Amino acid sequence: MSDITLQTKKFQKEMNAGTSSLVLLKVLSRSKEPMYGYQIAKLLEESGPEFPMMKQGTLYPVLRSLEENGLLSSMVEPSVSGPPRRYYKITEDGQAALKDWLEIWKQTKKFVDTILKG
Amino acid sequence: MFNTVEEYLDALKAEMQGSDAALMQDALADAREHLSTALVVAREKNAGLNEVDALKVIVDEYGTPEETASAYQEVERRTSPSLKQTVKSQSWPARFFGVYADVRAWGALLYMLIAFITGVFYFAWAVTGVSVSISFLIFIFGFPIALLFLLSVRGLALLEGRLVEALLGVRMPRRPLFSHQGMKWLDRLKALLTDKATWLMLVYMIVQFALGIVYFVAIVTVLSFSLSLIAIPFVQEFLDQGAIYNNGLRYSFPIWSYPLLILAGFLLWTTFMNIARGIGQLHGRFAKWMLVTE
């Protein structure tokens, strides 16, 4: 692999590090029911099939760290087929954080767009 | 490429070799949940499906074991257990007296108190469970009872792990291990019985009884002794009574010794807090060694 694609991969990874938390919080805040990992991954895939931004496997550690920080809560429920599933739900703290994060995202987007156009 | 979910999990395990055992356990649980669910969905859509091909597509979307492992390690670097602190080098008096500001010391004290209660419960549960399971094994319904008991041991071990992580700041598993999915229950019982982890957990539950009592006695003894030393001047001055009582006679400590007594009580408790912090760390390591399967 050439050095440039390696750098590009790294850049993509760093971009995802922040945005994936924002995206996951938003998805869970929009959903009325608690959702499990596979469901979230499918939803993301369907809403933006032309951008396979991140591997689905990278969502899980992010979900876990959001839960660790109290922005999500989760519970395990058995499933009819296969292993038990962990269902995630957004918490009050999560809703509050999402509001702030969206503001930051808007600012960042505006700023970056301005620079790139300039 | 991977022919089964288990093969993927083995590769992931190999990839995560050397990282925290608890983190690995979480990563494996997540991967198992996702890959199995995706396979079931794929099978529902297309009954005559070639599993190997389907798994290839699923793994392609999920990420290679290498990518998955690095994602977990990346996130873990950013979120550390709640009580973990950055180690600052300090002079020893600062470290000695700084123990009052150290959450780990207070956490360890609380854990040592709670260990008394949980220890008694674990012991009672383990002894009752083992004896009931063994004696009922002569009946056919002894087998499900034994299975339920062993599963409850697993559950309690997970719970204890959460307690250890919250109070002692040692990273413990956040997910149960579901390694026996889709097995017949008799096979499942066999798997649990032959798993070293089950027995280590049982031993832990029994040892915790002794440790819990030792911890509790140590706290109560040292605390009451320290408080008594500090209280002597007040008892003598305000209640006007000698603090030493022997053969119907009361003796008093001289006034010049008051500051020394208070200082001694304070130092005793401070020393004990330092020891408790150490015990907490040791116990955390012990719990990790006993309760987390590699």
C-alpha cells in the first residue's frame, strides 16, 4: 500500500472518530425504540449506501464508550435466534450532549466550507 | 477467508492478543452478536444460501479482525475506567497524606465494607448451590438445577466484576461470555463443568467470604482505635473522666500528651487508608486473575 493511501485511510479514521459518536447519538435519539448494533448498522447502510464511511465493526466500541460516559444506556435481551442482543437507548445526558454536539458540528461545517470555498 | 463465525472470532482473539483481557471479551461478544445476527438475516432472505459466501460479504462490511481490534483499542485509549488516574510523581509525604483526596482509597474502603456482605452471600450461595446440585444429580432433575446454578455463578462473577471496576478502578468485562449458544442444555452443562473459569469463579466466591471478614474486621478495628485516640482529650476534658479504667480506678492521660494522642490517631488512620488503597489494587488484580477468562 502506498504512503498516500495509508495517510488517506488515517485521515478517514480520524474524521470518523468524532462523527460516528454524533451520528450514533442522532440515530438513537430519533428512534422511539431501543436499537441493537446490527439494526443501527443496517439503518446507516440504508440511509447512505453510496458512502460506506466506516466498517460496521467500529460502531460497537463507540456505542460502548458512549454508554460508559452515560450518554447511552443499554440492556441485554435474548433473541429467538442467535446470541442475546444488547439494546441501546439514549439518556437525558445523551440528549443534552447531542444538542451541543449538533451546534459544534454546524459551526465546524460552516467554518470548513468557508475555508475550502475561499 | 473465514468459513464460520467461530473462525473469525479466533482470528479476532489472535489479533487482540496482548490487549486487556476484559476488552477482548467485550469485542468478542459484540462480534459474535453482529455476525450471527447478520447470518440469520441473510439466511431468512435466501434459504439456499452458501454460508461461506454470505459470511464473506458480512465480514467485508463488518471489518477485518485487524480493523475491528484496532477500533476497540483506539476507543479504549480514549475512555479509561472511571477511577483510573494519571500517575503523578510526588514526594512521599504528599503521597501519604494525599490519600484523602484519592478516590481509589475511598473506593477501596467502600469495597472492603461491601465485600463483607457480598462475601457472606457468595459463600452461602456457592455452598448451597454445590451441595444441592450434587445431591440432586441422582435424579434426572438434578441436571437442570446444576446448570442453573453454574449459570448463576457466571452471572454473579460478572456482577462482582462490575463492582470491582466501579470501586477499585480495574478494567473488568462489561459483557457476559455467551460461548455456548445453540448447544443442547446437557452439552452446555458439560461445557460449563469442564471450563476452568467456572471453577475459578466458585473458588473466588468462597475465598471472598474469608477476605470479606478480614477486611471488615480490619476496618472496624483500626477505625475505632484511631477514633478512640482522637477522642481521649475530649472525653477527659468535657466529661471529666480518666480515659483508662482499671480495677475500679480511673487514670488520666496528662494534658501535654493530648496533641500526641490526636496526632497518633490521625496518623494511624492515614496509614490504614494507604494500606487500604494497596489492598484494593491487589484485590483488583486478584479478581481479574480469577474472574476474567483469557
